[in-house]
Amino acid sequence: MPFNVAVDGPAGVGKSTVGKLLADRHGYLFLDTGVLYRAVSLLALRRSVSPSDPQGLAAIACTLDIELLRAEPGSKHMYEVIVEGRVVTDELRSSDVESLVSEVSAHSEVRTALLERQRDIARASRSVIVGRDIGTVVLPDADLKVYLDASLEERAGRRWKELQQRGASVVYEQVVAELRRRDELDSGRATAPLRVPADARVIDTNGKDVEMVLAEIEASMGAG
């Protein structure tokens, strides 16, 4: 079986950045499963499907036409995302999608519809899979489980700087409030809530740069 690394943690903790660099460094496939839920959220907006309509959202998830392409050198993105033949990479990070994705992903019908697709991707090759239920639900037998954590304030500061770099006009307090809301939704949902896997390597990223976090993960990979 391919070697799989499951990376979980709350919103804004840097899972995607760390996961992508780790995958690139070791030649692994990288998948941020949040992209799938963001794509469903985007299509729900386009089709006027309510985020509180689990059947309607699951129908979108079951037929999701999504393709991930390697980003061009120098791109600000980790990969280009194509949904229904259209590049939507920037749209997936819009405030409209951001405000919906935790509610959309909380529905068991949506998570079930996307579960096997995530597992199939992981089974295909050595991979780093990032999300909020990877080590607990998607890949409970992953070779290495990592849980990244940081304080709300630390995560909000990172997210605020990221948004500033994209040219978004947003105040720090607004970012704090949104992350707090997402934490409550992610941890409180009935299906596959955000939890620390029992056998995960927990890494507190407060005050640490990406290289420091990567070094801790790679030490665990070597130990395994």
C-alpha cells in the first residue's frame, strides 16, 4: 500500500501550506480535501441551493466535476482548480464561499458523497492528504497522522496577513470572528467533527515557521 500522511487541524493553522511543501519535497501527491467542499459550496451558490439543504448539496457532491492541475511556476496558488470546465481557483477563496463551506461540509450526506473519492485518491499513490477528518475518518489507517494546532489569535494573524497579500480589505477582528465561528461548526458537527486522532503527532505551531513544522513531521516520517 502507498505511504499516506494525514494532516488535520483547525482553520487557518497552515495545513495546506505545510502539506503541499511536504508533498513536493518527498514527491508525494498532495490533496487539500477542503477544495472539494469549497467546490460544492461554490456550485451551491451558483445554483441557489441552500447551505441547509443536505439532499440538494449531496446531489452536487455526487456529480462534482472537478479537476486539479499543477499550478504554473511562480503562481500564488498550490494548484489550479477547474470545476465544470471553468477555472475557479480564486473563486473558491472568496468571502461568499468562505462563509458557507463549514456549514456545507457539516452535512453527513455531503461528507459521505465525497468520502470514497478522497480515499481513492489516497490509495492511488504516496500522498499527503489535508483536512479536518483525515486521520479520524477518511484515512484512519494512515501511516502517519499529524495534527497541527495554534491559538485562535495566531491563526487569525496568519489568515489576516494572507488576505492582505491578496489585496482583500478585511479587519483583523472580522477574521477572528470568522475563524471562531468555523471552529465551533467544525468541532460541533454531528458527522466527522474535528478531533485529534488518538495516535496523531500533535504539533503546536505557535511561533514556528514552516521549516520548523516540516522538520518535526519529517522526523516522525523517519521514525516510522
